[in-house]
Amino acid sequence: MYGRDEKGKKLRKERTQMLLPPFSSWRPNPFVICLRSAFQGLSDCRNWPFSCLRDQARDPARLLRGSEATMAQEKSLILFPLLVLVLLVLGCVQLSLGKESPAMKFERQHMDSGSTSSSNSTYCNQMMKRRNMTQGWCKPVNTFVHEPLADVQAICLQKNITCKNGQSNCYQSSSSMHITDCRLTSGSKYPNCAYRTSQKERHIIVACEGNPYVPVHFDASVEVST
């Protein structure tokens, strides 16, 4: 009986060895080693991709600092496009504010309500230069109106006529106005722009546009009928 039991034990041991590899051939899971080493502060994880676990276990504040850095980076990624958008909007506003409208251009080139040319023969030379109409070239003809701006703007509600260019947005003043015609003298060339000054009493014709409906172009002047 004893020999039979020993023989059975030996047979079961051989079968077990056939099913399972010897203990010396077992290899522990490296990820488990890494986790264990990380929390124990050992150095087994140095070459393992999850070695960060060890550093985080040693320095919990490092994880918090990393999160704060990530949040700061995300905030910068959001704020930067907003800053660019604000700068673009401000640039567009500045350009729109700096751009001269047609109504403003009309006032600069044609309105001189506070004075008259009287007998000043250099009036046109001075005014054409002062109103920036001799920059880069000499504007051949220009007319200054010596009446209140409100009176000139009121022309847009008066007699409607056809403009020189065929447009239908021109209006003629119902009363005569004091004007000064400036015409480039013969042989005058840029940058030495010289003008002849002529005072007149005429009906004026202006083109009107916009809202409010105001003069944007000086079209012509008409002699006062007697």
C-alpha cells in the first residue's frame, strides 16, 4: 500500500509539472511591479513607461502643479484669439473713424462760411493748399461757398434737377449764394499750384446723398437771372 501511494504521489507531481511551468520560469507582471515600486519609492520603474506614478507618489504636489499649468495653458489658448479679435475690432473702428465721409469731404472742399475772399487775390492759393487740394497734384477747379452750412444743406430739399453725369440726385438753390471760384492759371504745374480768384453771386447745384440727406458733391453754379 505504501509503495502504491508513493507511486501515485509521484505520478500526480509529474502531471502537475507538465501542466504548470517551474516556479523559476515565472515572470511577475511588470506593471504590478511598477505600481508597487512607485508607491514604495523604489527604482524599479525607471525604464517603464509608467514611471510617472512613482514621482507622483513621492511628490503629490507635482500633480497639482501640472494641473494648474494645464489650466493656465488652456486659458491662454482661449484668451489669445479673443485678444486678436478685440484688436481687429479696434483697428476697424479706428479706420472707420479716420476715413473721411463724402459729406465731410464736401465741407472740407467747398464750405467757407466764416469768411469771404473779398479783394484778396491770394485767397485761392491759400485755401486750396490749406484744404489739401494741392497734394500730389493741382486740382484744376474748385468752388468755395460763403454761406451757413445749414443753408447749403437745405438745398437738398429744393428744386430737383439732373446732374451733369446724368444722375437725378442734384438740387439747385432757390436763392443766390456768395461763392468764390478758384481756377488753375495757365502754365501752372505741381508743386507750384497757382490759382485765379473770382467772386460771384450764383445759384449753386449740389448732389445729395445719405441719411441725413446732405450735399456730397458740388456740381455747378448758375448765373442769377435778371
